[in-house]
Amino acid sequence: MKNSYLLRLHFIVFLWGFTAILGKLILAEAQVLVFYRMLFAAVFLYLYLRLIKKESIKVSKNLLIKLVGIGSVMAFHWLFFFQSIKVSNVSIALSCLSLSTLFAALIEPLVYKRKPDWAEVIIGIIIVICISLIFNAELKYKEGIVYGIFCALFGTIFSVLNGKMFGKTSSGNIIFYEIAGGWIIISLFFVFTGQISSVGEISYADIALIVLLASVFTAYPMFESVKLMKFISPFTLILTVNLEPVYGIILAFFIFGASEHMSPVFYGASFVMIASIVVNGIIKSRRRQEETITETSVNNVE
């Protein structure tokens, strides 16, 4: 039975890895792409919650404001992610996501008011060195790397703040209001900058691909990941999710051909980054096990 859960987990991580492929296939500008992705995803989530699960979506005003704010961070994360792909390629955008480890090591202690984890900081520094090597080896993609760095930063901020929302309402409500809130923020941006007309400048082919992106590659994996957390340890979940760049880079290599062929330095540095993230997960897992054993021993003595 556990193997079936692992297969489902790898499948949704594969789907997440494929979002970058769709981001390159969709010709619309990044901000238009994210506008429609969040709109359609919010609609699908609402229909699922109300018609299938028949859940109430009522939340307090205070919580609603927080979720909309966090959703705006998610919107910026996606904007920078797809913009990185547009100006460089899939491999660059995905490799930069590894910087989330360093950002998390710096941001989490501030938000959760705990001491910095120096193992995380050291691993984060290793990743920064790898990104620097990629930057020097792939100077033609420097703009994409800059956008990728901001993508990782906003993705980390989103994850950290999202963790504070756990248990305050259902997971479905959290996801729905964050995505809907992000869409509202992007809509306001278009209105106040006078660019709302650009939303209509999109082909039917792009609309079809974005509907696919919003449903199969956004709404479904989010709900499936929440379900799997009941059966799979956080350690396994984190380690497997870290395979997203691996799946995406391999897929891009075979689908897009020459435009995704990178230098040996890129692949070497990417391997080191992903390996560092895996090592970080193993260290955390062992530390949790030791803490659990210690707590059990203390309770038995008491």
C-alpha cells in the first residue's frame, strides 16, 4: 500500500516538473499567463470544494486578509518563475529554485523565532557557489538567473508564511483563497497600470494550455499532496518534491532539444545543488528521529 502512495507522490511531482514545460510552450507574456492560471485554478478549486466536497468556504475577515496577502506572494513567485523561462529556458529557471534552501535557512528563524540552523546555512552557501558557477558559465542567461533568484525568494517566503496558516481552516480553503487572492492582486495591477487590455491578447491555443496547467498541473497536485501527507512522512514528501527540477530539466532536454542543452558546468553544479538539498533532508530526518527518541526516553523516566 505504501508503494502506491509513493507512486502517487512521484506522479504529482512529475506534474509539477512539467509546469515549466508548459510555461515555455505557452506564448503569452508571463503576467498574462499567471493571470489566467490563477483565475482558472481558483474556479476549479471553488467548484471542487462546493460541488464535490460540499465544504463551507467561510473564513474570518482577518484570516481572509492574511490568505490574500500570502496569495500575492505566490503570484510573484509564479511571475518570476515564468519570466525566467521566457527570457532564458526551463533548465535555468528550475535550477535557481535550489536557492530556496538558503532563503529558508535565513527566513524561517526570523518568522518562527528560532536559532538559525547552521547546517542549512552551510548547504545554502554551497548552493550559492553553484549558482555563481552557473552564472559565469551561462552569462547569456543572466537575466533568467536573476528572475530565477527572485522566484526562489518569493517561493520561500510563501512556504514559510503558508506554514503559519496550517490548522486555521481547511487545506482546501487555504489553497483556494491564496490562489483567488493572488489573482485579485494581479487584476488590480493590470487595472491600475492601464494594461488590462493585454489580458485579451491571448490565443485560443494558449488558453487551452493554461486551462490544462490550472487544472491537471495546479489544482489537482495541490489537493493530492494534501491527501498524501496523511500517509507519507514529511521527510519523504520534502525529498521527493526536491526531484521537481530533475524531472523538469530532463523533460526539457528531450522535448526542446538544443535550446535546453547546457554546459557541463551547469549540469555539474545542478547535481551538487540537488545532492545538497537531499543531504539537508537526511540531516533533518535523523535529527527529528533523535529528538523523538530523546523525548520518549524522558517520558518513560517520568
